[in-house]
Amino acid sequence: MAPIDRHECEWVREHLDAFLDGADSDLAAGDSERVARHLASCAECRAESAFAQRVRAGLRGMEMTAAPAAVIERAEREIGSTRGRVVALRPRGGMRRWAPAIAAAAVLVVVATWSERSRRAQAERVAVEQAAREAAVAFAYLNKYAQRTGDIVEADVIGRRFVAPVEKAMEKTGVAETKPSPDES
Amino acid sequence: MSREFRRLADEHGGRIYTLALYLLGRREDAEDVTQEVLVRLWRYRDRIDPARTRAWVAQVTRNLVIDVSRQKRMRAAVFADGADMEETVAASVDASPDRAVMNGELRTALEAAIARLDEPYRSILVMREIQDYSYQEIASVTSMPLGTVKVYLHRARRRVRDVLRTGAHDGAD
């Protein structure tokens, strides 16, 4: 009987899980054959492989726990009680992380409009349109992130918190007056 | 509303609750998280890509678990009754994993072993082995590259086997 190669045992155990992944395995064909060859000749590693398979089967046999009926009822009641009302922007978790970026976007819009104040009306219109596009991108990003985290950001809250102050600033600078009238556009 | 909400709750409620329960280890906290995720799922149901709903649900659950853990100043990966869990492992494994399998105590031993895993090992193991999430979905939920997910899963599996064998006390590396 050939002596056990401990280095080979270590290598095989390091790659055992990938080997047991079967169809999902990203083990190279040569490595897979190497593991199989070693298992055929090493009783200890064969036992380890059998144990690993049993643990996997045990884990996969663990059922998911159903959500308690009371929890589902509570969620249903909460949804019913908040239907139709405006949900405030919650400055927590991911939202808080993006607050500086949102503020920076708003400041950018205002600065961009101010810097254009002294230029001709046409140039101001271009700047305002560009600023509006940048703001739209920022808000779209914010909404996408909020959706990822499940935070609720209602459109009118965004309007009230971010768009309105920018518009107000634009009015103060006189930029808003340079916007094209419906007849012009 | 009621029927559609119930359908969503039936489809995803168990998945949410199970993940929250494994990650938090406290039933009341898991229930709160489940309620919140179900409410958010309902509010966002029209904006979520149906093919991504499972991943979305796991992602929001995990994020809320992290929030809850921070709020309660506890580690996400610690069972509140960790001492009891340690005794359970020692008793159920009894120095012989085979015996644990044979006498039907494997489930208890596995739960205790999972409770010993730190994050993100625990989330990844639970999502892959118990909840049957694909590697790709787990990568999306955890915002990790696919290869990193596989490495973490490999370490988590080895760690679970080590705990079952020895009842070791420290978390995954």
C-alpha cells in the first residue's frame, strides 16, 4: 500500500468543496480528476468527502421557517394605514450616506446658474438646461439607490426638499426669468 | 390589495423570515424585519424586476438586519443565547459527527454551527445552502464579485464542518 501523501491530502481538502459542487464547480478538469484519483486511494480523505456531502445534504434539508401569520397581518395593517399618504424622506441608512452628494448636486445647480447670470439670455438658458439635466441625473441615481435599499423616497418629497430650493435660488438670481416661454419652445 | 399582498407574503415571507432569523438569532427582531421588508416589497412591487425579486428581498432583509444590529449595538452574527448554543453543539455532536447524523441531531448541531459564523459567511451559507440562491444572486445581494462569494462559501462550509467535529468556539476567519 502506497504511503499517504499529506501534502496531497491538504491540496485535495482545499479543493474538496469545489469538487463537490459538481455542475456548479469551477475546478479545472485536470484538478477535478486529481481530486477523484486521490479520493480513490485515500480512505481519510474519502471519509472527509463523505462527511462534507452529509453536511451539505443536512443544510439543504433544512426547511425555511414560515413567517408568522401575525407578522403578515401586521404588515398588511401597516400598508392599509399608510395607503395614499406621503411618506417622509427618511434620513437613515443608505439615504444618509447620499445626503452630501444630493446637497452637492443642488449646490452645483445653483452655482452653475449664478455663474451664468451675467451672460446673455441664450447662454443662461443653456446653462439652466444643463443644470436641470445634471439634477435629473442626480435624482435618478438617488431613486435607483433608494429602490435598492427599499427606502421610500416620494417624488414630491424630492421636489419639496431639493428642487424647490434650487428654483427659489434661481428666481433670486433672475435666471428663472430667462427660461423660454411655452411659445418660444 | 389583500389577495395580492397575501400572494407576495406567501411567496417571500418565509424566505425573509428565515434569513432574518439566522442572521439576528432573535425571533422578535426577525419578525420586525420581516414586517418591514414585506411593507417595502408591497410599495415597490411595480418597480422591482420580477426576475430580481428574490435577490431584492434578500438584499433589503440583509440591510435591515445590519440596521437593527447597529441600533441594538450587537454583532449581526451573534445569537443572543450563544451560551446555550455552545452547549447544544457539544451535546449533539458528542465528538462524533457521524453519531450526530445517525441520531437525528444534525439539524440542531448545524443551526448551532451556523450561529458561530461571522458575517458575511453566515449570510452567504444560509442563502446558498438553505435558501438555494444562485452564486450570481448572492453576489448581487452582497455586492461582492462572484469569485469572492465562492471563497467565502468555501470557508463557511469548512468552518461548519470544523465546528461539527470539534465544537470549536471562535468564529470564521
